[in-house]
Amino acid sequence: MHFSITSASVFNVFFIPRLGSMIYAMPGMVAQLNLQADRPGELWGTSAQFSGDGFSDMQFEVKSVKPDQFATWADGARGAGAELDRAAYLRLQRQSSNVPPTIYGGVDPDLFQDIATMKLASAPGPESVNAGREISPGGKE
């Protein structure tokens, strides 16, 4: 499987330990990654770069399946959900945590390039859960 990876705000790391080495996602850059699973299985993946509140929940399950099973899944996913367009992307830019996986039925063909070349404004990046509240040097509000 071939991946093109970028970031709209902070540095991050895409890592599926049993499939290969980690790769950085960086604003204004595109990293290329090829992964191959030689047999079906369920693998663990993670973000391997601290990136703010909710970081510890940035893990995901990877299912390695036979090519015909993947083709069936991909055919079912196409057109099944909302399109990943600029409006959907702007909603994804908002800080969140514990968000379940989402399947998009289509993707704006220019969106990735516009993010990678920073044609779209950068995402705001992590915000403290304590934003707007004054914290004393001892850590108490």
C-alpha cells in the first residue's frame, strides 16, 4: 500500500511497528511510504510524536486482508459516506479527541495538494484544555 503523508499543523509520526519504520508528517512537506503486509491479521498503529492533549488516544487498528476482501471493502466505501471536501476538512482541523474512524465516500481531488502546499491555511494545532484559565506556578487555577 502506498501512502502520501503530510500535516496541516504540527509534526507527527505515522507508525505501524509490525509493518515498517515510522515516518514523519510535516507541514509543507509530503513524505512517501510503502507498506506491505504478507499475511492477513490485525495490527496496531499509533501516532508516535507527542502533539498535545489526547495524544495517548491517537492509536488505530490496521486490518490486513486479502486483495479481494480489500476490493470489496473499497467498493462499498466509495459513495457510502460524505465527501472529504474543504468544508469537511475545516471541521477536521478543530481540536478533538477519541473520534471514531470515519469513511469518506469521495475526496476532493485537489484537497491533499492544497494542504501539502499550504494553499489552505494551516490548522491551529494543539490548544490547551486550560485555555483561557489562569494557572498559578504551582499548577493550580
